[in-house]
Amino acid sequence: MTQVYETAPVSDTEPPVEEAPKPGMIAQLRGLYADGRELIDAEIGFQKARIAAVGQQVRAMAILAIIGLVLISCALIALVVGTMIALIPVLGAWGAMAATVAGSLLLAVLCLWAAAGRIGKISAMFAGDPEPDAGLPPETGANGAVA
């Protein structure tokens, strides 16, 4: 048994659906301003969240770097003490201490000398006409000539 559904006849006399009037120029500009302001606020919020996340990473990185430097300092102290203990049978207590201090001072002087050389290079970079490094290849112009 099949059911038959009756539908109401569609008449051509129904009133047409009226379209909403288009907003004027000022209303459109206000809408554009509101949308732009909302976009800017969202972007500012996103950048604030990103900066906060970066700040947390920088904080963690700084803490880990400080812990690493402290551990390096402890390792260097242990190296100096271990060197002294190892040299006591060979040089005696005073000789081991003198050799360890002399070696440490020599390494410190070498490091300071290397740092002073770097300072000289930095000051040369800010001078009028820097000298080219010997290790770098010479710069060539567009026609292949050495500048």
C-alpha cells in the first residue's frame, strides 16, 4: 500500500521575498573599521602570547646556562686539585702547588692575549679602511677583476 502526499499548488501570486537594503557607504566603512580593529586586536593578542612563550624559553635557557657555567667551574677546580694531588709524589706538596698555579696562570695569560687580539680585530673593523684577512679570498667585481 503506497501513500500519496498532496502538495499545495504553488501560485505565482505569492509576494516576492524582499531583499534587505544594502548598507550605505558610511555603514560599510564602519564595518570595515570594526573588522580591521578586530584583526589588529587578535594579532596583538597572538604576538603577546608568542612573546610570553619565548620569554619562558629564554628564562629556562638562562637558568640552564648558569647551571652549566657553575658545573664547568666546578670541573676546572677539580682538575686543578686533581693535578696538584697527582704531582705531589713527583714534586712534593709545594712543588705541585707551584706547578699547578704556574700552569693555571699561563693558560689565563694565553686566553687574555687571544681576547686582546680579538679586540684589535674589532677596532680594525670600525676603522676607516679595514685590512682584508689573509684567509679570505679576494672580492671580485662584475667583470671578474679583483677589487
